[in-house]
Amino acid sequence: EAQVTQNPRYLITVTGKKLTVTCSQNMNHEYMSWYRQDPGLGLRQIYYSMNVEVTDKGDVPEGYKVSRKEKRNFPLILESPSPNQTSLYFCASSFTFGNTIYFGEGSWLTVV
Amino acid sequence: DQQVKQNSPSLSVQEGRISILNCDYTNSMFDYFLWYKKYPAEGPTFLISISSIKDKNEDGRFTVFLNKSAKHLSLHIVPSQPGDSAVYFCAATLLISGTYKYIFGTGTRLKVLA
């Protein structure tokens, strides 16, 4: 089954404690990205990657890092989480940029 | 400046009637428009799309209309069913520096009443 898998789905953490949200897709997609969804703001892009070892900032990259060492994986790293990073995070992928993108199920992150 | 706007945060429709969800955009360079549906505790799923060179695309109960002169996009669901109750996001793609960028609206919560 074609899917985008994120982990963890739910996490409560404390300010400053580094965490990683993993993302994996089994569709051999080149393009992967991370979004956050906040009330009244819709989906905003954090980072994206056009292929292995190629990443770039989206609209709201501050406080986040990513890496793309393998085509299927695109982890999102919060080096020092802060409460304003409490949000619902989605990983997404597509074959090429511009095509329909497929989303993971989301990761609820709460930073206290 | 928000380039894709969904001005109605919520909409309630009776089962069997038509649901019309609206989206306005500001950038005439968008080349593709998409609608995504999102149920609680799930990721958004692709519903239907339309190229900027077309004015209508239909898929079963779902039809998307594009009015380029008004920079307006709408999604029609006929007939509406309770299972259509979800948050709907419109999105547009834009080619920037050789990369397509997706820009999403804030979403409209549709409730179909049985």
C-alpha cells in the first residue's frame, strides 16, 4: 500500500529537549516536504527536498532542521523545541514537484 | 500576504443539497489548483485538481470551477453526503526559481447534516 508514514503520531515534550519526527514514503517519490497546521493559518511549509541531499527552506523554517540522506526518508529535527512549535505536523511527498502531493497522517507535538 | 484565501471557516449543508466551497487567490501566475479533504486525526487527501488553462473539471459528485478573471475557485459537491463532513483546503502551485511551491488556504469546515 502506497503511504507516507510519520512517527511519533503524538508527543508531549519539554522546552529545549531535542526531538526528531521521522517520515518515510514507499512510493519512490523525489519530492518531500514538511508542513505545520495551526488554527486560522492553514498549512504552512517548513522545509522541502527535491531529491537526496537537496533541501531548502519553506515559509516557516526557523527552529527546524531537516536532512535527506535517502530518498525514502525525510526527518524533521527540532534542536531546541519551544512552546510556539506546538502544532500539528504533516510530512508529504510526490513524484516530482508540481504533481499531487500525498500526506502522512500527522504528528501532534506539544512543547511545554 | 496570504495568496490563497478561504474566507468561510465553516459551512453547514443539508444532506442531498449542493455544497459550494470557495477560494480566492491573488497571484495570476498560479498554474495548478487543487482541493484536499481532511478528516480529524488523518492527513489531508487529494480530492480534485484543475489546470489554470481550464475552467471546469468534474469527478463524480465533485466539480471544480475556475474563474481566472475573478481569481476565484470553487468546489461543488452534489449531492452532499454526511461522509463529506470534513475540512477542505484549496491549494495552488507556483513555479518559483525552478521549484514548484504549494500554497494552501486556511481551510473550510463542511458539515453535512443528515
